Amino acid sequence: MKRTTTLLSALILALSLWAQTSVETQRQYLSGKGCDDMVEWDFFCTGGNNSGKWSKIGVPSCWELQGFGTYQYGMKFYGKAFPAGVADEKGMYRYEFNLPAEWNGMQVELVFEGSMTDTYATINGRKAGEMHQGAFYRFVYNVSDRVFFGSDKKNVLEVTVSKESANAGVNLAERRADYWNFGGIFRPVFMVAKPADNIARVALDAQADGTFIAQCMLNHALDGAQVKTVICDAKGREVISQTDVVRAGGDEVSVNMKLKNPALWTAETPNLYTAHFTLMNKAGKVLHRERQKFGFRTVETRPNDGLYVNGRRVTVRGVNRHSFRPETGRTLSKAKNIEDVLLIKSMNMNAVRLSHYPADPEFFEACDSLGLYVMDELSGWHGKHETVVGQKLVGEMIKRDHNHPSIIWWSNGNEKGWNTELDCEFHKHDIQKRPVIHPQGNFGGYETMHYRSYGESQNYMRLPEIFMPTEFLHGLYDGGHGAGLYDYWEMMRRHPRCAGGFLGMLADEGVRRVDMNGFIDNVGNYGADGIVGPHHEKEGSYYTIRQVWCPIQIMNTPDGNFDGVLQLENRYDFSNLKDCKFKYEYVAVDGLETKVIKSATVNGPDIEPHTAGTLKIASVLNNANLLHVTAIDAYGSELFTWTYNLVNVALPVLAKQGAAPTYTSTAEQLKVSVADKEFTFSYADGQLKGVKLGGSTFSLSNGPRFIAAKRADRSMDQFYNHDDKDAEKKKTQYTTFEDAGRFTGFDIKSEGSCLYITANYKLGSFEKAIWVIDAEGTVELDFSYNFSGVVDLMGVMFDYPEEKMLRKSWLGKGPYRVWQNRLHGPQTGIWANDYNDPIPGESFLYPEFKGYFADVQWMELSTSEGTVRIANKNPEQYMGVYQPRDGRDELLYRLPATGIALMRVIPPVRNKVNTTDLVGPSSQAFWADGRYGGGFIMQFSKAAK
């Protein structure tokens, strides 16, 4: 009896669970959920690699990345709908699966999240529906009458995917573009089961005043049906509910409620609620349940004013983002979509533009929960969709993405890739009536022109429309993005009609070619335009952006007299700094070591958004060299760490005792000997020609010598040289100024334990070099030069063979190099990295070894011949370690060799579109006029055996 009772109880429980489950929407994946858990399907490729035979392929995937078909970048066939030579292979897929017996009698749908490009499916030999055209959109087939149920009955899904579309507009909009063109079922495929009577879709509009509107659309008319709506907060607590009746003969119910004092959604405060919808018949029997996360927020475009969220003006700090990874192309996973959102937010950005197609659903979910404003874009790079296909795609995009609070704008294509007949389609589906814009166009109250120069941008802000460039400061290799950003941002954030903008692009779009031994292919300079590399390797601009766009700014510069008062500016749109924390550390520097001598974490002061105030911390300590200050947001994430140099470390002191160095002269050379060191100077030019350490050569030579250069397309008066018909070809080249002076001789004297050597010059730029060599072989050098004229770089240099260089370490700003127009980001500390020489766009080793480094107090260069430690007597000047390397095509610069240098002027760097003089005040050439100088102390040591 007991056993019978137990079995009966189990049966009742099972039936109860089934009754609950049967009213829920159920999903069964036929593919993996993303690139991390692909499911093998049978596959046949008609052309290119591994074609002409049946094999296996992981789904979802881009078939090129799985070793099939032909790699193709869109620009080769730009503007041509059906060009000869285009890769047009097809992929044929086959997969067998079972469906639960319990699904029999339910509405069963076959869902594709995305397939490139034309997709035709059959299930059990019957057509699933019409062929779908357009790659980046969810499409659904009702296959209730085409499938079998039960573990003993197989279903066969067969899919043919054409890489190229038969529709000219689809090819022009999606495939003739500045990005990779892949083929394949690149997003998940799954089956969905709903009860026969169900809620087909829900469209939500939740406003900042607590108004909640929902349009619940049923799959068919259902007289007397009721929909109960329950809203729960983030902790699952019910906050409001309501039941509404479907009108007689109707297939839709409108829900209208109002919640008092809802927690509002913004990118700074991503508060989410969940709406639970229960469909019941007139007798109250539950037929179907659905739920949807959402946020209460109001979006307004106030004409000639700005973008407002929840009644507050918002400034956009955004970036353009592709769905991309080198190994999987456009196929991502939930984890990788979250990685992208966290990466964007780590740069203190608050917005993202989905260039140039809708993203995975998981990306929107991450933006909703973590907080980013999103521009959701209809595909259309320069070409546009034809109206009939475009209408369908707009509907598919909005029906899938409508309820995400993160979506602030809809974008109808890109850079004239908009079909104006589609503009009205967006609001047919969007009950929130979000703004619709034309990126690079003037539409919907927004002027969004791309890549304007600094001066042109100023002029655009004089127009009545809201200025919000949907792309600016185009990156390429190490140029753009952070270079010039400070100037642009100071201009943009202060203008009453500027709503901010979007940098282009987030990451290099380099493919790991399975047919090229894993080479990362950026297609030359086409794909190499990211802030980070293809695997999200951080370039220097990453840190510049993070500092410039930090919503908390420290406006004073603590020094050795710092009284503990930090002047703060709150650039948040919604957050008070009292919800933040600040951590500070006083640090002592001792040789290669640093030691924290005092630290504390304090609460932020009460400073409202867009106002200023102060924070009091401990005053400077006598033995501290550095001060670190870290701002931490309300969620515990570090926004930025500033490091301030309080007191320079002491310079080496020349030996006061010991025998002074000796010297010998010939007609050609002056040789100085001390301890185990020997220094050779030339009587031809007065320069150091070599060093010996214990009889072994240390190849530092040919310095100090004057180096100065200007961009080759400049006239002597700074501006573009209109008299040179070849000037346009020279805009990335640099012309050096030859020093016409001549060496007039050495003045040599011994004094105490030191030998003083003065190299004298006349009639040129370089004036004098004063060498002091002490009894231990420590060398002090002071120099001066005189120059008048326009320069993009200027200083003094030595030669040292790159092939002998091993490593550098330094106390100064780092670990990344700087440019004249990209000084923000690097912070003072002790840094080190091994020699590297990556080719921009092809190898992605960061930070780069070579370049110009700011605020260097000392730098130690380790070589195969020995080590030289250089103490900089003028840290305000820049230490140069060879010249930065550009990509193979040298589209940004061809800088002259600068060796090991101390630079008074370093060059700015251009971006992909604009030369340096077009990107703001910090990028302008320097007009030198007068005498300049500097000095350092060098200590040499032999290489370890």
C-alpha cells in the first residue's frame, strides 16, 4: 500500500510539473548556443576549400573559419551587385533530431538566429517556408504540421545557404562593405514549442514616470481570454499586477499600469524588472506563460538641444562594434558578448553602435544588465536594401530587439546605405517611437557626419541640429582614436548642441586564416582599425580613452607641496560621487622597487552630476615620490588610476674622490680611459663614437647630434605647401633639417676626480656638448642647440644597433609610448618590457618597445653588449627609443631614424582619414625659436656572462 501511494504521489507530481511546463515556452537547440559549443552537422560545400564532398561542420559557424569555401573581404567588389569572380559557394546542411513526445499538439517553430545569406530549409522533405534573404536577422517557420514527435521518430532538417544573395539590394547592403563576407549558419538554430493558444509577442513601453504599457499579441483570436501581468523587481518581489480581458474577436490585449517610484534604467544605473504574462481562458485556466526583462526609462530627442534620458541630458561616449573573433568570425557566444560589453565599459564608454547590423541577442542582454546605450542598425554599409526585403528585415529586427531598454536609437543603414522608404517602417513596429537616424547623414534631428576635421566639427556644431558623429577619429594601427581625442572631447562636451559621439572601431577585424597557417589577416589596412587588437590586445589608445572619458576627473595636479585636497569634477549624467569610493596610495621609489608607505580608501564627496567639488585625503608625506589615486564606481569597478609624481628620484652623484680619467689624442680621435671603461670621441664632428667596457665594445655612438624634421608636405610656414605639386604624396613623409654647423674643437680640463670635455660648434644648430666623466666612468652630458622654424620633431640623438637591444626598464610614464596628441593614458611608475618590433596590423605585441616616452626620470637599456642607465636631467622632455614603426603600407608616417634620443618635440600621429594638422590644437607643428638644451647622466656596465 505504501509503495502504491508513493507511486501515485510521484505520478501526481510529474503531471503537475508537466502541466506547468506545458504552459511555458520551451526551446530545444539543434545547434550549439554559440562558438564555444558547436554541434556537428553533415555539410557539403560547393566551392573553394574542402568542397565537393560531404563532411562535418560545427554549427553555428562561418564556414570559412571551419576550413570550407573561400575567404573574401567586401571591398574588392564594392558597388557591384553580381560581379564576376565573387566567391559564391553554397553550403548544404543536414541534421537529424528527435522532439519530445509531449510537444505533440503544441505550436512548434523552427528558428534561425542568423544565416549568411539566402537560406532555404526543408524539414522531413517538406518546405519549411519561404527562402529568407538577409544575414543578420532572426527568422521563424511554423513547422507544427511537418515534424514528428517521440524518441523513436527522427526529423531531418536540410538547409541550403547561398553565400551570395539572389537579391541585388542584399548584396549591396550587406556584402559590398568594409568588412569580411562570410557564409554559413553563423548563429544558433533551435526549435520552440508553445501551447496551441499562446502569446505570440509582447511589445513593452516602460516610462520613467512608472507608466507601463504592453501590447500582448496572441497567435489567434481568443474570445474571453485574459492576460494577467505581474511585474517583479530585481529580487523577484511582485511590485504591481493587473488582469486585462481580450476584446471579443480580438487577438491582442493592451496593458496599461503605473508603478510608483520605479528604479530607473540608465547606462549608469541599469535597473531591470521582469514582466510575467499569463494567458488564461475565460474560465481562468492557464494557457501560456511568458516573461520579459525590461527597464523603466524615457528617451527624448529635444530638437536643437540634445538627447535626454529620464529628463536629463546625456552625453554619449561610444564606439562602433562588430560581432567578431579571429577564430570564429561573426559567431560568438554569450561569454564573448559579455566580454565585449565589459571591454567597452572598461574604457569608461557608455554607448555602442552596432556597425553595421544587429548583434546577437546575448549582446543586448549584456547591455541591458551592465549598462550601455545601444544604436541598433539595419544592415546597409553604403548600398541599401530594396524596399520589399527591407520592410521585412526592419520588422524582424524590431520584433526581436524591441524590449531591450539599452536600445536608444534605430539606425537605417550607414553612410547613404539608407532606403528612405524604410524610415517610416521603424515606428510601425516600435511602440516606444525611438529616434531613427541616418549615420553620416542629417536626419531625425541628428547631424551625424563622420570623420570631420577639428575645425569642420566646430562648424557642424553651429548648425541647429544635434551634433553626434556616429564615427569620428578613425583608427588605423596606432593612429586615431586616442590621438586627438582630448582636443575633440573638450570641444564636444562643452558645446550645448553636441550629444557626444562614437569612435570607430572597437577591435581589429583580423581573421586567423586556416589556409595560411594561422596568420591573422587584416587585409592590409582595411581591418586594422581597432582600439584593441583582434584578440582584444590593448593598444595605447585604450588607456587614453579610459582617462579622457573617465566620468570622474581630477582637475589639479598634486606635487611635493600637495595639501591633500583633490579638485574633482563629476561628469556623470546621473550618479552622485557620494556613491563612489576613492583609494589613494603614497609610494616611495627605491631603485627598481616601489613601496606603499600609506594607503586608504575613502567615500566619495557629495558632488552632483556635472558639478565640481573637493575630496580631502592625507597630505603629502615627506618620503613619498608618487601618489596613486583610484576612482571606484558604485558597483566596485575601477574607473581609472592617476599617478602623480611628487618628488623626482635623486640623480646619480659624480664621484668626488679617485683618480681623474686620462686621455690621449690622435689626429682623428680623442680617447678617454677610466677604470675598465674607454670612451672615444671624433675630431671630425666632436661626437662620441664608441664605448668599451672591460675591453668589449658597447656600440653607443654618433651623438649627441641634432635631429629635427617637419612633415614633408608642409611649407616653411607650417601650412600645406601649395607650391609643391607633389605635396599630397608627401603627407606621411618627413623632411629632416640638415645641421650646417661645423665642429670647432674640444676644450679639455681635469678638475678633482673628473675630466671635463667641451665639444664646440658654430654656424649651425648644435652649439655645445659638455661631457663630465668621473673616476668611476659615470658620464654626465649637457648640451644646447639653437633652431628657428616649424618642426614636428626636434631633439638630440645617438645611434645604437637595434639588433643588439634586449630590454628596457624605466621610471616614468608607461608602459605605453606617447605621441604629441596622445599624452593621456600612461601613468608614472617603474616599467619594463623586452625588445619587440611588431608590424602594425600583422602582429599584436603590446606595449610597443619603440617610441617616445614621457616624464622619464631614468631609463635602463639592456643589450647583448652591456647596460646603460640614463638619468634624465630634464624629465619634461621625452626619451626616444628608436622611432615608432608603421604598417607595411606606411599610411600614417615614415619617421626619420631618431635612435636613442632626448626630444624637445615629438610628432603627433594622424588617423586614417585626417592628417595631423586637421585633428586639433595638440596636433599642430611646433614653431621653434631660440636656444634649447638638456642633459642626462649615463652609467655603463658590462653584460653578465
